[in-house]
Amino acid sequence: MSVEHAPPEVQLAVDLIYLLECNEIAPEIALAALEIVKHDYQAKLTKQSQSTKEY
């Protein structure tokens, strides 16, 4: 399967890996940063879910 036909989350993952590798980001730094991003996006989903329930 080519990346062009992959689901959007796979395409994004490939792009992120490429970006991290091209910038020679150490794996432990990349994982720590991704954990921050994960928490941020989980908070956004929670907030979005709560605002949807208000209507």
C-alpha cells in the first residue's frame, strides 16, 4: 500500500517521522514531545465533546 492511499493518520505519522528524522531529533526527545502533543489533543477532544453536549 502506498502512502497516498493510506488513511490520513498513517500519512501524518509518516510525515512526522520524516520531519523528526530529517532534523535528527533524538528518540527520547521525540517521544517526550509527542506525549505533550498527545495530552494537548486529548484535552482538545474533551473540550470539543463538552461543548457539543451543551447544545
